Amino acid sequence: MANNHHLLLLFLVVITTTTIPVHGNGNGNSIKIGIGVILDMASMVGKITRTCFSIALQDFYQQHTNTTTIIVPNFRDSKQDNVQAASAAIDLLKNLQVIAIFGPMKSSQADFVTDIGNKSKVPIISPATTPSLSPNRNPYFIRSAPNSSANIEPITQFIKSFAWKQVVFVYEDGDYGTSFIPCLSDAMLTIGAKVMYRSIVSPSASDDWILQELYKLKTMQTRVFVVHTLPALASRFFKKVNEAGMMEKGYVWIITEVVTSQLHTLDIDSMQGVIGVKSFIPRSYRLINFEKRWKTRFRSQNPEVDVIAPDMFGIWSYDTVFALAMAFEKVASDQIDMTFHREMKSSTTDLDAIGTSEMGPKLLPWIRNLRFEGLSGNFHIVDGQLQSYVYQIVNIIGKGEKPIGYWTPGNAISKTLKLTTNKQLKDELGAITWPGDTHLIPKGWEIPTSNENKLRVGVPAKGGFVQFIDANFDPQTKKVVATGFCVDVFKAVVDALPYAVRSEFIPFVTPDGTRPAGSYNDLVYEVFRGKYDAVVGDITILANRSEYVDFTLPYTEAGVSMIVPIKVDERTSAWIFTRPLERDLWITTGVFFIYTGVVVWILEHRVNKEFRGPPHQQVGTIFWFSLSTLVFAHKEKLKSNLSRFVVAVWVFVVLVLTSSYTASLTSMLTVQQLQPLYTDIHEIMRNGESVGYQDGSFVAGMLIGMGFDGSKLKSYSTFEEYDNALQIGSKNGGVSAIMDELPYIRVFLAKYCKYIMTGPTYKTAGFGFAFPIGSPLVPDVSRAVLQVTEEQMRNISNQWFGGAAGCDEQKGAKVTSDSLTLDSFKGPFLIAGLSSTSALIIFLLMFLYENREKLMSEGSISQKLAAIAKTFDNESRKTKEVVDIDKSPAISVYHQEAVVFCHDEGGSSTTEPGTPLTAIET
């Protein structure tokens, strides 16, 4: 049989070479150029490619009758072995001195041969697709098929279009698989998809091993699989997929280009519903005619094989022959040198005996970059790499494949080559038949339904606050029974999902089951570690927790506030009149009264007699005048325009203050109110008093972040402990306030009406369910939370917390300080302060200007200051004052004149300057 096989190969070589028109050159002077062709002759791909190669040589020289060169192929069989392929290449180069080599087909074989080509400077043209074999790193390697990494983008876009967030990779062990997967993993990250598992399958793996691996994949949630193997392994693999029951509804299987392009050589009965990606080769009259001739030739050469058409690798090899023949024609005839340069010294190895090709460097530029319209369409090689501009998405149905979409660089997938948007894609691809013979789009994941793989739900274990969450072990059923508001909400949410989810509750307790195993942060972290598939309970959504888990939308109101005891009614207090204004406002008001009085006294002291006199009288005048403005009872007449301006502004401020004070005091005396003992958490901190919080809650960290001493924080586990701690107070070992989240506060205040919620509400996100990062359950559960919140939340709340309004709702629980604060009057005080200060500055500048001679006079600084002070204390001599005495004689006094004129009924007289008024006779 072996001898017969070799005779058959020899016969095929003879057929191939004799069909080449060696008379292509009209003059019969064509130069015969030998090339090597290394194929796996026993494989289907090798047989298809050989026939395509032979027809291509015949077609080229029939279409080009005046060629100066003729390609003479020398076929070798690699026998599906890397060493055999390398041996064939050495034989072709050493003994036949071929100018170029086409093949091998496999990446592992091509890697060996490429190294030999680089050393001997002979171009190696191969359809090997592995990304690790790069034309950039191997100058004499030309890839005559698209890089396998090029079909990553259409696969990625396909997955993105259906919003699948989890993917499992199945790939063949070896260079072909391992070099492809890192590129695909990086592409998944760009669309927000997570690679949940990588399954490496050896080509020599047994069927039983493959089946066991599939059973392991079946226990996972992910239902989207990308398979990257060679056709031989893919055929075996998908038969086992069917056997494992994984070609059913809900599964998605995507295969890469090599397998998709050779579906016609495989048994596809086990691949129904699989999605494939391959380069698009447009149908043309030329291609259809070629397929007819190829079919006739192939059947005559391989009568035992039933293949109806060549694959795309055969079509690309056809175009490669044209490319190589055209490249030989572009090399000038005088540059064609088919010799190899070899060292004169004796060669110790076959590699040394090969030498280096003289023609290889001349030929290389013409085949590393070329473009023409070939059988496959636009055959374009750039830097040694064949480009693929359109990819086709196909659906395996029945005995063949159905095109369902196309992808082009920079665009979304479209049902036709007319581009469409990602948003329209699902409608465009609505006719896909998925595994299980269904047209319903798979979710991409499923909750395993076996008892061993229920959703493991962790729940907090604590002795108090059982209205929210409680978990106990039932000795009869030997199961954990979880109850509470949070559990009922979760069950309602699960019932609202469009699919069934089986779950079991697992308490977060120590091994002996006697106490909680840690804080809420520890419980959430267990999801990240993989102990739980979800956490249900009064779990607050926090930023630091979201680094380890994904939360659903919140299902409770959000916020943290303070509970304090209610004050006794103070309307009978003797000091209630001080309550309308806070202490800071009282102090500020008093300071401004004094400041305004001082400013007015300075402005009026030199020009107004009423602001002069003994020191004690002037001090009294300052306080009397400023305080009298409170009731607008000031009797002093102002002479200075500056002081009038100051007083006018101050009276306005006083009006605003008195009106606000009156309104606030009236409200306190006439309206019964629930007043908190404290209104500000920082007041408690300044007083050094204690604050309570729920045991295990994040509130403790929040209080420490506010500046509280850890020794002043006390944890409690029940509402009864809250009540007792608030009753005895901080001084007696209790607390002055409790800080907790709003849902707990609502329940507590509904039961204990002697407390009240006060102070600001610190924002949080509320309670949510926690799942592992990237869990596909999160979007669906979040939508279900919204549905439950709208339709069932009130009933669930009434069941656990009662339907009656709590104390806070009946009496207005959210209370802040009712006293007027300084912040409310910053504007009026600012205006009054600026007005008084401005008037004072203007007066001082004018006064100093008038007395500039004293400032410029000789003397020490202290003497000058004393002179200025004395001048300020003296009454202004510019002032004219008219005094009526007994309504009869009118005395006019001009302090700056040399004489004082005294007018009476009888005439006039004069006195010397400085004569006291008491000395003037009337």
C-alpha cells in the first residue's frame, strides 16, 4: 500500500507539471523556476489545496501567454509532522535549490520552516494563521491567509451586540490555540465581558476526558462558549458536546475561522445552532466557473472523497500562485539567478549546505506588498500579511451554513453589507437558530438547577433587629430558616425574575454557630472570596464594599441620622425668652450694639453737646443710645451726616432682628412642639458625651471619621438596648444619642415615642443585595427590585413594621434647632458692620487732615498723639450754637470770632474772647 501511495503521488506530480504550458513564452525561452510546495497530502486541506494549486498554474499561463518565467512546483508531504516538514524544506533547498516555498499549512510546521527560510533567504508563503508567527519578526515569511486574530473583532462585536457579560474559552493546546487566546481576552475587556474560564483541550485528549471537561463547564453559570481549535479536534469535541447535553436551549457556541471555513469537510449534525465566523469571499462568475472545474479535477484525483467545493484556504492558495507568478515576472530577466551562495569550506550540517539564495532578496519586495483582483476578491498583501476586509457570520443549520450577518472594520455587524447600528443588530439577527432549535436569544448564563448547585445566599446572624433579618437552624428539617423584611423582599424579587432561581440560605456564623463570624464588611468580602453566590440582609451599599461585589439597586430609603430624647416642655421656663436666639447670635447682637454706640459717639463727640460731659456720662450715653435703638426710643439729635447714615442702617438691622425674635418667641409660647435634647452631633462630641450605634454597622467608622473618640462609641444589638442606653444618659453609662440608618430609626420610633430624630441626614445608598463582580444576575435582580418596590413593598413593610404611622410621622419627627442662628443674619450684620466701619474711617481721615499741622509739628510721637487726643476731646470751634435764654435775649456765640456779640432789647455790647457765658450779663 505504501508503494502504491508513492506511485500515486508521482502520478499527480506528472499531471501537474505536464499541464503547465511551458510554451507560454511565444519564443519558447521561458525560464523555469522551481518552487517547493509542502502539504499534508493525507489531510483534506492538503488535497483541496493541491488541486487548487494545479488549476491556478494552468489558468495563469493560459491567461498570460508571453511570460518570461514558468513556475515548476515540487511537492513534498509533511505527513502532519513538524520534523518531516522541516526535513522536506531542507531537501527542497539543498537538493533542488527552489526559489520559494509554499506551505506548510499548519502553524507549528510553518514555524520550523520559516526559520530555515530566514536563514537561507528564501520566501516562505504559508496560510498558517497563528498570531505568534509574525511577518514583522520574520522578513521571509509571507502569510497567504488572514491572521487568526483578525476574526477576534467580529466575534467581540457579536458578543457585545447581545450584551453577554460572561464568556468561556475552549481552545486547542499548542501554538495555534495559546497565541490566539490572549488577544481574545484583551478584546473581551474592551466590551466589559469577563472570561470566566479557559478550557485547554489537547489534540490527543481522549473522548472521556473531553466529556468530563464538558460536565465541569456545565456546572458553571456561563453559557457562551468560544471554541478555537483545528477541524479534527472540533469534530470530536462537538460530538461530546451533544452527548453532555450542552447543545440545548440557552447555550451559545461560537467557532473561529479555520473551523468555519472547513465545515463542508466535517460532520455538522452535532453542530446545529453553532455560530461561525469566517472571511467573506464574494460569489462571482469566475469563482463559480472555477468551482465547477475544481470539482471535476478533484473527483478525478480523489474519487474516494465527497467534497462539493474548495474551502477558502484553497481559494487563497489559487490567488497565491497568481501572486507568486506575477512577482517572478516583475523581476528583470537579467536578475534571475537561481543559484545559492555557499561557503567554500565543507559543511558540517544540511543547513550549512543550503547556503543563501541570490534571488530571494530580489523577489521578496514583490510578494510582501501586492494587490490585485483575484478569485477571492481583493487579494491584498501588506508587509507580508494578507488582509481581510469583510467577515461573514454564519449559522449552522441542517446540512449547511446560513449567512446571518457581515462585519467590516469600524462598523457594527449587519444582516447585509449595508451597514447598520449596534442598536438595530438584534432585530437584524432575529432569525438566528440557536442550539435547541429555538429563535429565542439566550441570556448567556443560567443558574444550575441541580441540588448541589443552588445559589448560596449568605445572611447575617445577629440576636437583635429580627424584623429585618433573622436566621435559625430548624432541628426537624435540618435546614436554615431565614425570616425578616429583607428575606421577604429577596423572595419577592426572585419570584419576579423571568426564570427560576434555586437558593439556600447560609448564616454567617462561627464554626460552632454561636455568634456572628465577623462584621458586615467581612460578610461582603466572603462573596468576593467565593464562599457565597450572594448576600441578603440589611447590607448597606457603600463605596468600599463595591470594590469587592456588585450591588443591586437599593430597596430601602437611604441615610443615617440621630435619635435623641425629647425635651420637657419649656414654655413655663423663666428663661424661655432667651430661646429664640442661639448663643452665638445673642453675643454677636450685643457686640454690634456696643460697636454701633461707640462709632456714633466718635462721630458726634466734637459736634454734639449731648455726647459730651464727664467720662462716666459719655459711657452711659454710648450704651443708652445703642440700646435705645432697640425700641426706637433714642432722644439724642444727631448732627453729623455720617452718624445719621450709621444709625439708619443699624435701625434697619434692629427691625429685622426684633421682628424675627418676636415671631420665634410667639411660636414657642403658643405652639406645642417636640424639642430634641440635642440638635447637632458635633455638640455631643464637643461635650465629650457618648454615642451609640448598631453592632457590626459601618456607622462606627463614620463617627470616627467625624472626629469621635473610639472610647465614646458604644455598640448595641437590640432596640431594647437602644431605649435603655438613651434613658440613663451618657453620664450614667448610657449614651446621649443613637446614630443609625433610617429604616431602623423608623421602626424604633414607631415603638418608642419618647425619642425623636434630629440633626442632618447623612446620605447613604440604602440596602441592596450583593453579588460577585460581573454576575449576570445583577441587572435582572435590579429590574425585579424596581418591580417589587412599585407593587409589593408597602405590603411587605406593613407585615413586618405595621401599617400605623410611627411617632415621628404623627408628630413631626425630623427636627432641627428652632432657635434663630447667626447664619440667618450674616447679611444684615455684614451691611451694618461695613456701614459703621466705613463712616468711622471717613471721619478719621477728615479729622487727621484738619489737624495735619499737629502731625507735622516737632515733638515725639507720644506728644503728637496727646495733642491729637486733646484736640478730639475739645468741642469743635466751627460749630455755631444758638441758645435761647428766657425767650427774650438771644445769645449768639461764635467760638472762632474775636468777640462775642450779645444782643438784647436795648442794644449790644462786646466782650473779650474766651469770656465765660456765665459772665455775660443778660
